[in-house]
Amino acid sequence: MSYFARVENSVVQDVISAEQSFIDTQAGIWIQTSYNTRGGIHYGPDGKPDGGIALRANFAGIGYTYDSVNDVFYGPQPYPSWIIKGPTWIWEAPVPYPTDGQRYKWDEATKSWVAL
């Protein structure tokens, strides 16, 4: 079985596991998505990159966008200042997350990471 996303106006409405023969009988636009694909990388059962084909950059979720030009799925924009680009198609803050080992949350008003 494979996973498929039903897309309307570029927005994912449903995600199901089904055989291609079933999808072929359904109305609407259904696009295959890979449960093992995140950030443009295919992961194996052990959760580690396995060199497999990263299908459409990310596993589709309800409310995700399907970009037909780039043939990718990506999640909703978390903050207005965040940007998205390939090859990961994951939203990125305009300022990198600090690497000092502390926990932070994004503050959109100051467009910065604030320590918790």
C-alpha cells in the first residue's frame, strides 16, 4: 500500500493509505506521498537516512500545500517572517536557531529566538 493526498486548490484535504487501483476509482486529484520522506530525505524503518527516493520533499498532511510547479508538499507557514525553499521545503526562521544547548521559542514581534 501507498499513501495518497487528496488536493483541492493546492491544499491537502485528506491523506489515506490505499492501493493505486482504489485511488484510480476516486474523484478528485490524488497525489502519492511518502510516509518516510521528510525535508527532502528518505528515512528507513530505523529512522535514519537510507538513500531511498525522497518523494515530493515531505509527507503530506491535512492543511499542507502541494506545489505543482516544484512537485512538493510543505506544511503551513508557522510565522509570517519565515521562508521556505528547496531542497528541504521546510520553513526556516530568518535567524538560525541558537546552538548553545538551551531551549528557545520564536518571537515574531522581534524576529528573534527568546530563551525559555
